[in-house]
Amino acid sequence: MTQPPPPPNQPPPGGGFGPPQDQPPQQQPGYGYPQAPQAPQTPPPPQGPPQTPPGQGYGYPGQPPQPQQPYGQQPAPAPNPYGQPPTPAPNPYGQPQPGGYGQPQPNPYGQQPGYGYQQPTMPLQPQAGQPAGGRRINSQLAIIVAAVVAIALIVGGGLWYANSSGDDGKKDTANSSGGTGGGGGGDEKGGTSSKGEEKVPANTAASVLFQVPQPEVKADTTITVNGSWLTDTVYAKSGIAEVVGYDPDKGTEKWTIKLPGPVCAASRPMTDKHLTAIAYEPAMPTKERPSAGCSQVSAIDLDAGKQLWTKTAKAGDRLITWDNVTVSANTVATGSTNGGAAWDITTGKSLWSPKPTDSCYDAGYGGGAKLVAVRKCGGFDARQLHIQTIDPASGKVISEYKMSQGIEYASIVSTEPLVVAAEVGEDTGASGISDVFSIDNKTGKLRTRISLPGDEYAARCDGIYRTEYCFQIAVGNDRVYVPTEAHQGAGSGYSRTNEIVAFDLATGKQTGQRADAGDGYTISPLRMDGGNLIAYKSPPYNKGGQIVSIDGGTFKETKLLENPATKPVRDVETSMLPDSAEYIYHDGRLFMSEVYASDFGSSTGEKEYLAIAFGAK
């Protein structure tokens, strides 16, 4: 794998893995589909309507959208900080191939050919919802047979959702997708609780509530627009050097917080009073200075639309550039290669800051129900990560788990229960995850380690810079839910599909539960709703996407929402791929938004959108 460049202000990498100190990866009985990541835009059979050729999707992460490529041509690689990943070779059906313990090779997160990426071709107008036709329910045998004979493999994506503060029962605390699946629901031993807050609307056919056009971006410029949150009164979204609050049903602007530079990091969790935090640059990027440094940290009141305070910290005489920011309890915590800092979210009072004499440093934090630090010790030739559950008020270490020496990066998937993902060894199919570690955050002891080979499972994380930036993985019922890679469906030769499966966090074994996407759809976990799992189904070429609730005990799927299948709407929906866009579903409404804004649309004449909202009736 191509080694990504080191984070800012970090010495160059070197050295290799030592022998593994954790228990060996467990070989789990998997469905074992050969690698073929998601392909929601399923082409029609030859006799059907003309196919919309697939285009170039987002890379992951840090990759702006690329111009659409002619059908059948490989998209050209775009510059990005993580390099260009090699195309992994398919492995035989049913044969997991976990990474070895050779030289450390962090996943490059390069450009991925997106499934069915299309840019909108006309200004979007709200469309009435259209019920989807019946979908074929595949038998397990048909899927297995189809998987064995699958030939064409394509690369797909993932997504995640972070709960606000570990309390899935609060209707008014929802935040952006893409990360910590979070705990919630069921009993500690993986019980079958199916209690959830989300109800089936009277009519699941959704219509477009509103859309937010992308503001103008200068030529050859890509601006980060990280962050989106939902309260009971506001849908808030980061724009270009601003955060804007919208009416969640009408899309009218309620407030705007202007900033001097782009939002470069955003906390997905928020407090029960709807306070959250962002990190941003003190100036807009220029051609001469592409980044002014992610040095400013602010707390925001989402209901009032107020910036409560702004703080910085220094290493010597230089401002520290923060890699991530999160919220837990009443604390805002930020991490960097210079160490971590924290402030009281209400007052801005400093709780701790980097110590120049420290031989270790807090590279990042996971927030929500607990506050967990990823602390790095040792040089690149002898790196060891300490996963520490800490008191958010004082920073005092409550428990600690030391990962095997040589693992360079780790991501916090969930803080309660504590689940950590890492790419161990040379798993060329992985994207930040080859193994998941289930840790007791009271004692710091490893409960189990689960192998998730990248050519079989589609979950992914970016532990290089963003500690809780995970996609397509959720945690609840003392289980971790992950999707399989897309594989041949039971329909035509172009049909693709996949499943969500569950692993027990106590034993590391599959529970035997499986949720099928349905022919032509690919399914992605979003978040927990009590004991139920909320998931998004990426659609085939002639359908709209769906939100489903999966019962935590029976794994029965219930459709909650289906988006319009009209082409203008579908073009926007499929341009916001679930492996890079932010998704929030709550109370019959789905909000999708970008994390990058660029001038791509200006060169093609196509209209760009920052966000789109759907609502069922």
C-alpha cells in the first residue's frame, strides 16, 4: 500500500510492526463474498431503458468530487493526501484473508471509483414521492450462488452515524452521519430489545422538503464544509466559512454564524442542551496559502445560533493545528500531533492543554457517552497506542488499553461500549479497518478482537487525522454491525447487492443475523435507534434510496422512507455518496449534505447542492 504523508507537524514515518501483543485475529464464519464494494446505481438490462453511465465519486476522505468519466474508462487519479490505493485482488469465496503483521501500511484512502455518481443536470424542484415497485426478496441460496459466480468487481463506500451523547432515546438530539455508531438499546449481553423511537410514517413515500444550493467557490478551489446537526427546531449545516441554521421542514434560514475561514473539523456529538463545537481556519485559503491552519476552536449553541467562545493553544510560539474536535458531557476536546486540549463547553474555561515535557501525546478523542483518548507513545519505529477512557471534567485516566506495538493509527467507533478500529498489517482491501477491538472501558481489558478483512466488509475509518471519523459501521446491543462488500445479485448480470451482519462484542463471533439489501440495492448502517438499527439503502438506477429500521432481535426490516425516483432528485441523492456525505435520519426526515464544496459544477454548467432534505408524510 502507498504510505500516506504524515500529519502536519509530525516527524516522517519509519520502522515496522513488532510482533502482535493482542490475541490473534479470530477467523469468523463469514458470508465471504469476494470484494465488490457498493454499487447502488445498478444499470438496466440491455432491453431496458438507457443506462446512466457511472461516474467518478468522492474519494475517502479529503477527496473533492471529480468530473464524470466516460463509461468504461477508468477515472484519472486526483491529488489527495492519502495516495492512490492499489486495486485489491479478489479472494476465493468464503476465505477470509486478514492482514499480516509486516511493515505498517496505513490505508491511503485514495480515489475510489464511485458507484453511479451523477451530477444533477437541472435545477432541482421538489417532487412528489413515488412509491417504489416491489423488490425481489432473495433467498440465501440464490445470493451465495450468485456470489460464487460473480466476476465484475467494483469499489464501493461506507458511512456512519454518531449519536449525540449516548442517549438514543432523545428525539431532539441528532447529529451528522459518518462516525461513532454509539451504544444504545438491548442488554449488555446482546439481548433482543427492539424498542426504538422511530415510527413508520402514514405514507413512507418522501418528497423533497428543501435543498441548499452550493455557494460560489473560486476556480481550482475546494473548501471543507464539515458538520451537520439536527435538533427539534434547527437543522444546522456548515457552509463556506459559516454555519447556518435552517428550519428543518421548510429550509428557511433561521440564523447564520459567519467565520473568517472554513470549518475544518466538527464534533458530531452535542450536549443535551444542543451545544457542540467546531474547529476552523482563521482565514480563507488562497493559491499561495492553501491552508491557514485549523487553529481556532469554538463552541456553538445550535438552537440560538450563537458562537459562545473561541480558543486557541500554542506549542512554543506557534498556534497548534487541530486534527479533530469532539464533545462529551460538558467538555470540548481537541487532539493534534502536539497533544490534546479541552475546555468547558459553556464557559470556555481551560480544562487541560498540551504539556511540552510529555513523551506521549493525545492525537485525538472520541466523544459522546464517554470521552476516550487515542494517546500515542514512542517514535515511528516503536509506536504504541494507548486507548484511554478519561474523566471529561479533569482528564484523569479511568482505564487504559495498550494496543500492539507498531499499530500507527486507530479510530474510535463507539465510546460506550468501547469499540476501536485499526488497520493492522497489509490488508490491501481495508480502508482504515482490518480489525475491531472490543474493550472494557471500566477495566481497560480487551474483551475480544474481530477480524474484518477489507475484501469482505465495507466498513471504513480515517484514524490518520480524524479519530472518530468512521463510516458504514454501528454499535449497539453489545454488537457491531457491518455491511458486506457488494456482490452479484440474483437479477441480471449487472445487479449488485449486499447485507448487514452482526458480530458479538463479547465473543467476537457472528450472531447469525443478516439483513439483505434486496436485489439492486446496497445497504449501509447509519445508527442505533434504541435496540433497532437504522440503515440506508442506496438505490438501483430507477429507484430512490430508502431508510429502513432493522429489528435488533429478529432482524426484520421495516421501511421508514423512500425517496423520489425522478431523475433530477435521484441525481442529487446519488451525488452525495454514503461513504463521504453526512446523513441524518430522524422522525420521518432524511438530511444529506456534502463535506466539500468545489468549483466542479462551474466547469460543467451543472448545479451543485450543499444539502438536500427529504420528508415522509
